[in-house]
Amino acid sequence: MSAELSPIDKAKFVAAKRAVAFVEPGMKVGLGTGSTAAWMVRCLAERVREEGLRVVGVPTSTRTAELARKLGIPITSLDDAKWLDLTIDGADEFDLNLALIKGGGAALLQEKIVATASDQMIVIADAAKEVAQLGAFPLPVEVIPFGWQTSKALIEELLVSMDVLDRRVTLRMNGDKPLITDEANYILDLHLKRIGNPRQLALVLNQIPGVVENGLFIDICDIVVVGHSDGRVVVKDINAGSETQERIEFAPALNIFADMGE
């Protein structure tokens, strides 16, 4: 089946396959959002079907909830689960300290809440997501619709004093209308090119009235699993200070492709 996968999907698949190996019976698992996280949901569902693995998932978006239900993963809400053993999610960028930019899928608010309510966060990514310094990917900031243009102006004013390379801010659109998040908010994308001090920026952005949350995940990620198209996976563990390399066989079952039209 590997011939049916593009190189980028091969990388995502092997990263997802390795990451779900961290899931143990009885765990409550946060299920991320996005194309890479969708591979993780498929791989986890395969373990549920083939091994009888007993887990409960907490989705970070309506899209992920629908996919998990479709593939037979039992799900619940974070309010009912209260605390999670593990969250597995993707990232738009990660640096050497495993600081992340997330929110390309407009689910950053629920993703950050779920990740911080977990004992451990594992990120799955292809090698292109690793950067020396965050900022090439636009930084998403979720804002309430009321007064969003004021929030945008305040963010632009704030950026003048930040260590960033550019300061362009745009409203994310869905066709000719603003994109609406699961929490009925808007997304402002900050085109910064380079973020010199992610920790400082994450803190001050959330002080602006109207800002709900930003897509900088600092001191949240514990492990990054990086997939490569040749089947190699590199596991970076920030707590253990280790980096290991393994190889995963390309053998996604036929039913793992059943929903590839999503």
C-alpha cells in the first residue's frame, strides 16, 4: 500500500504509527487536529480494532470528533475526562526547544486546553516542520468577533516593540467571509517571519483585550516524533534530553485509507 502514499504522507504515517505506540491500555488520550493528526487517529483506530486496545479519546475539534467516531474510537469531553494521560497532535513548526506554532487548522484554543490538561504531549511532524527559529509559519491568534479590528490594531501596535522580522496581520478567511472557529471566534494570522522571543510574545499577546489565545505552545510539548518518507522516525525527548532513530514499515491497512477523501 505504500506506493499509494505521497512522500509527505509516508512521513506523516510513520510518525503517527510510532506516536500511537506510546498509548497504553486504559489511557485517556487527547486527539489533535489537522492532516498529520488525522493519520494518528487512523493508526490509533487500527490498534483499537486489531488489538482490542481500550482507550478513550478527547478530540480537539469537531472534525477530529467526527473522524474518531467514524473509525470506532470511543470519545468523551474534557469536562468528563477531567485529566488526560497523553495528547498526540501535529504542529506547524517546532524548534530545538520543542516550542511550537500551532493553529493552522484553526483549532489552537481547544488544542492548547487539551494539551495542558495532559500528563504528556507528543507532537508528530514531518521533517519540514523543524526550524531553527519559529516564525516562518504565520502565528495564529484567536480573537472574539466583537471589536476584532481593535484587537488587530492593538496587536500591530504591540509588535512594534517585539523582536520580530515583520509585523503584517491578516484576518483568516473562509471564502469571502471570516473563518469561524469551533468556539465561534475569528483567527488573526501574524506574518512575523522570525520570532526572537517566543515566550515573551506568547505572554504579552494574551494580555490584549479580545485575544482569546495564541498559537505559541511553550513548555507544553514533551516529545516530537519526526517522520521521513523513507520510513525513518526520529524521537526527540526534551525531558530525557535524548534523540533516537528508528524505522517503521510502510504497511497501512486497507481500512486506514477508507476516509482519505476528507
